[in-house]
Amino acid sequence: METKKTSLYKLHQNSKAKFVEFAGYQMPIQYSDGIVEEHKFTRNCSGIFDVSHMGQLFIYGDDNLIDDLEKIFPLDLKNLKLNHSKYSFLMNDDAGIYDDLIITKIDNGFLIVLNAACKENDYKILSELLNGKYKMVLDEKRSLIAIQGPKSVQILNDIIDGVRDLSFMSGNWFLFEEQKIYITRSGYTGEDGFEISISNEKAESFTKKLIEKGAKLIGLGARDTLRLEAGLCLYGHELDKNKTPVEANLKWAISKERISKGNFIGSERINKQLNDGVSKIRVGIKPEGRVIAREKTKIYNQSDLHIGEITSGTFGPSVNGPVAMGYVENEFSKKDTKVFLEVRGKRHPANICGLPFYKKSYVKGAN
């Protein structure tokens, strides 16, 4: 199958991007400055991320749509305000996660942003669950561009006046060159930032304007180190069909009101786990030395028992040391528990720690 390219492919090429194949797309992993410099630039200034490979699913319908979506997602959608967003999951009957996603209430429906590798399957699952009752558009004609970092608000507001008034996890329609674009204040880096849904033909001219104002293109490599420092999950690593939101330490994302009623897919298992506890849970792990423990690294306790596995690990440029996340048996999940990571046949000391590794600086606002 031919690898797809986003609307910014030429711009990435001209900016000397190094490409990798990711979820069926040619995507920039880094530029000439390298991952560490790109990471630091995002933390200190403003980075631009091409996330157009992700799915933008628009579902349109009446009040019945809210009822039907509440049977699927563990969210209180009836009380979600217009142009406000929530983080959620598409689950199977056993509460295993098909995908994690952001759902935003828009006029006459919802916009759901899906992970690139999951979007086709998600569309199929949702179409079947909704019985074809509603208009569903997985819009390939729109690009998705994220701008992240402390200077992003000033840079973006210079181009699109009014975005500075958005609060975290809220959005709205704005005009760019006489075309409607949808902007939400959100991101995946632990920094203040925005995600912009824009037509493919306007994506390049819009991105060039951001660059003129001082933002820089950043690759997927730094996106990964940024999200890991912020303690954020990556689908296919921390989340998959064999893990539940409770095991992933994400129960905060499930509406308390919905838990008490329990009438959504996977609710029985979620309720059972909330009441009885879980056998494994996602934790932050800080190696003591400089060793980097990658995905699938085995975790042992002090008595040489195999108690878990790393799901993501890297060097964190902002914390100047290695960071990792993984799943351990619940009894070993307390902060400061000493563990050992087996890297290349040798065991290295590490400690269970709280998340995030790097403190978020999201702009909070009225919800």
C-alpha cells in the first residue's frame, strides 16, 4: 500500500526533515537541529507539529445522538458545553481500549479526534454502534496542526485574533483568509498550546505564517519526549485492547455520574475494578543512573520477582535524565518503591514515581 503524505509534506522536505513511516504516512521524525533542541525549543518558545495523519471525525445529529454516544463513551455529554472538549476512550465490552480520543461538542454534533493508526477501525466500530443513523464524516480534506509552547498564544493570536480568550479544552471557529478554521486550546506536550483544523489547501500558507512569527517545525521524535515528560499516554504503548482506563490510571477521565449509572460499553468491568482494585497499574519510573529503559524492558522487585514491563522510555531533555512509564503489579505501585530494570542483561536500580515528570503549564479557564 502506498504511503500517504500530509499537505505539509513539501514544507517538511524543504525544511530538511528526516522522514519515517508512521501509521501509513510519511512523517517528519526530526529536522536538522535534532530531537533534543526541538524539544527544548518547544518548552521555551513555540513548536509546530503536523498531526494531519490523525482522524477528524465529524458526527452530526439531534438530541438522540447525545443519548446514543453516552451508551458508547463514559462521558457526561449532556452537560458538555458547546465548543468544549473532553478526553475519553472507545472501549470494548471488557473495557479494553480501542482508542483514546478527544471529543468536542460543536453545532449540531461532535468532532472526535482519533489516533492515526486507529481511525479506520474506530470509524467502522462507531458506524456499527450507531447503526448508520447519523451523518459521519472522517474528513480527509482537513489538516490538523498543533502549536505548542509558552509563546504559542502570542504567535497564534497575532495571526488569528481572539484565540487568547480560549480556555484550556475549549475551542471555536475562526476565519483565516476568508475560510473557517476550528481551533481548540489543547495539546500533547505538557505546554500551553492549540490545535488547528484547517483545509488542506490552506495548511501550508498558515504554517508558514506561524514560522514567520517565530515558531519552528518540530518532528515526531520531540513530540514523543515531550509527551512522556508530561506523563501522557501513547496508544499502542500505554494503552491497547488489553488495558482498561482504570489500569491505565486514567479513571479521572470517566464521569462520576456515568459510573454510578453504569450504562456504557465496558461499565461493568470498570465498576468492578473501581470497587475491587486492579492487579496491574500504570506508573512513572525514574531510573537512578543514566540508563534508558525502552519499551518491553522487564521490571523486577528487590526479591528478583518479575513484576511488570516498561511501555515507554526515553531521555527527558527538560528533566536532564531518563524517564519511563510502565505497568507494575499494584502492590509495588507506591511512590518511591525501589525496582530494577533489566537492560541488555543487566539490572539497573530505579524508583516508582508520580507523574508528570515535568510540570504542565496548561492555561486553566472557566469550564
